[in-house]
Amino acid sequence: GENVEQHPSTLSVQEGDSAVIKCTYSDSASNYFPWYKQELGKRPQLIIDIRSNVGEKKDQRIAVTLNKTAKHFSLHITETQPEDSAVYFCAASRGTGNQFYFGTGTSLTVIP
Amino acid sequence: KAGVTQTPRYLIKTRGQQVTLSCSPISGHRSVSWYQQTPGQGLQFLFEYFSETQRNKGNFPGRFSGRQFSNSRSEMNVSTLELGDSALYLCASSQFGAGTPYEQYFGPGTRLTVT
């Protein structure tokens, strides 16, 4: 099956700096890659996603890049704010329904 | 639209008992997936249901089962509970497209504690 690895497990940045979280996947058939943000005690919320026919996608301060050849994708958050502090999960799915494989999460702390 | 709802939100059970968790998807969503979230293992896929049929299944023992009703509501059952089953159980609903995964929206989860 698919194996998704996520790094780093923890990340601290100063407010206003950028944060980058990286994930690799093993199954070359995976074609959909969402990112979720989970605040303490709350449900995971979809923040951005990318499909395999696209190399980059941006939504305001958040962007995701995908390198299919290397089988890795990354989340970029610019101009970080304290409210960006949360655990971020990457995931991959291969298009045989909605079975998602998740990374182990990155705990992001934005220091004011 | 109302979001995904799960009941109960918290549950305490004794080892050996069984438990049933419920999930109501977003209106119009026909796919419901279940995940187990633990601090050590992260989010692990249990199974997905679509049109009352199990479409995908993760690597969990047969003690974990589920079903989906004609209104897309889903239940998950765990029999013969073990201490290691203590976790947050999340369900997620999604639209469905043949061969194409869609965005999943999570419920608040059911926190199960097995003593």
C-alpha cells in the first residue's frame, strides 16, 4: 500500500517568516494530495489540495507544490501568523475511492 | 450546509465490551470514511462506504466493522474492545466520482476511552 512520510515533526518559526513542510509518497499511482490543519481539540480541516496534473497551487498565503518524478509534495506558508499554529497533515490518495493515507503530522508553532 | 456530525462525542467503555459510533455526512455526500487517530500512529484509514457498500478497507482486525444506511449515515462498530482501541475516531464525508478522490470533510470525532 501507500506510505506517506512527513517532515519535520515539529517546526517553530517567528511570526512573519515562512514555513515549509515536506511529504513523500511511495505509490506512483497516487493522484490527489490534500493538506489538513488540525487545531488542538478540533477536527482536521482541508486547507489546500493538489491533483497530479498540476505542479503548483496557491491560495493567499498558502501554496502547495508537487514533484511527481520525485514523489514528493510540500506545503508553503508565507507571512506566518500566530493563528497558523496547529498540526498539519499531508495525505495521498490513488483514485480508487476516498481512501487516504496520512503523514504523521507536523506541529507548527508561530512565535509572536 | 450543516457539517459532518458524530455521536456520541465522548465514550468510556470497559475492555471486552462493544461500541457503536455514528456519523451523519454533509447533505448530498454519499461517501463516508472512518479514521482512527492516535498520538503515536496519526490518522489511519479504517474503511470507506459508498451507497451502502464498503468500497475500501484498511488494515484493521475484523473486530472493526461498519455499515452505511440508505440516507448515507454510517455507523462503526468495534467488538471485544481492547485498551489499544482508545483513540479519537473521525469520520469524513465526500462527494464521489468514479476513479477520482474528492475533498473529505471531517466530523468532530468520537473520543473513545477503553478501561
